[in-house]
Amino acid sequence: MDLKPKMIEKREKLLECALELFIEKGYFDTPVRDIIERSGFGTGTFYKYFDNKEDILKTLLEGFAQQIISCVKNYYTTEKDLYIRFIETKRVTMEIFARNKKLSEIYVRVVGASDTIDACLKDFEDKLIEFSTRNIEYGIREGVFQRLPVLPIAHSILAIEKYLLYKWIVLKAISKEEMIEMVVSFHESLAVGLVKKEWNEKNRT
């Protein structure tokens, strides 16, 4: 759907109001009418852009995934060393999670709530896993990474990120700075096993 600036503004306002209410009241305790009331628009305006509350959540998560991927791609244009990129892209990723605490909170809190929501979360996570997979495979083709099963590595990357987000947001057991550094540290250790020994000796000595 090609939207005019005023239409884009209305759509973004609805997304912003929904996100605020999801955090304040919880996703399940936020009816569509509350989103409409907070936005100041009519019911027809809401349904012009979204089918239901689940559609709002899906749109928020899709935009969040795209934001993460776009920022990592931008980082790739400035850092060509695949070893450094593998580690530091995770700092970039977690800094985006940290800057978008409301979206991060929705992400870690709504899992398992319903089949519809889990489908939204799966789409979000599939995009991140696919992106990690492609970039590890690129490192293998370039002769930097060992030929290891890529999918388990991509899943483990997402798992550690999600677990540390949970510790920061839900358990409040670590600070956002600690969360970021733990993820980076994990990837430093992972890189030791992933990077070819001969490439490491040639380029890191």
C-alpha cells in the first residue's frame, strides 16, 4: 500500500499509541478501542490500516526486525574484517534492542501467549536467524569460517540474545550495558571456534 505523508503519519500514530498501551496495560488487556481512543482517530481510520490488534503487533515486530537488519547492513559498509564484523554486529544488534526498550519488552513478554502471537514472533525471529545464517555462510565461502553446521549456530545466537534481554527487562538482574557486553563476550568465544585456525594465525598475529 502506497501511503501519502498524512496517511503515514496516522498509521505511525496508531502504532505508537498501541505500543504505549501494550507496555502500560499489557497486550491482552489492551482492546482495540483503547488504541483508537488514545490516537484520537475514528474506528474507520484504525481499520483502514490494520485488521486487528494482532496485525498491529505483527507490523511492530516486522518494523523492528527491519530496523535491526538495516543497522547491521550499514555497519557492514564500514567494517570489512569478517572476524570483527561477526563479533561487533552483535553489539550493534543489542544496542538497537537497548534503545527500543518498549519493543524489546513486547518481544520477550508475549511469547507463548497464543498461536497468533507466536506466529508473529516466529516471523520476527526467522528474519533474524535467516540474516545470521546468510552472513555466516558468506564467511565460510570467503574462507574465514570453518565449515560447520550453520543453522544451530544461528539459533544459538538468537537464544543467547533473547535470554539476556529477558534478564535485563523481566528479571532486572543485569543492566543494559551488562547485557550488551555479555552478548559481545559470547560472540568473542564463539568466534574462536568458528574462525579457521590458519586464517586467524595469518591475520591476527
